[in-house]
Amino acid sequence: MECPHLSSSVCMTVDPTRFPNGSPSSWCCSVCRSNKSPWVCLTCLSVHCGRKT
């Protein structure tokens, strides 16, 4: 999915060797180990979840 709001304002390169393995549906939060609504921090590449902590 592409976000039209970021196309011209964000430019970054992610090292694919540091990116989490597998598809997003297989990622687990690094804090609570939940696999619900996973997302990855584009600065440190840690996986987190959508739950409010």
C-alpha cells in the first residue's frame, strides 16, 4: 500500500539485511510478543504492535 502523503516528503533507504524476516503477518512485537497489528520502526527496525502500552 502506498501513502500519497509521503511520496514526495520522505526518502529513506532501509538495509534489507536488518529488516524483519518473513511477512508482516509473522512478525511479533519486541515488547509483548503479540502478532496483532505489527508494525516496524523505520529508524531502528524493531517490530512493535498496535496495542497501547
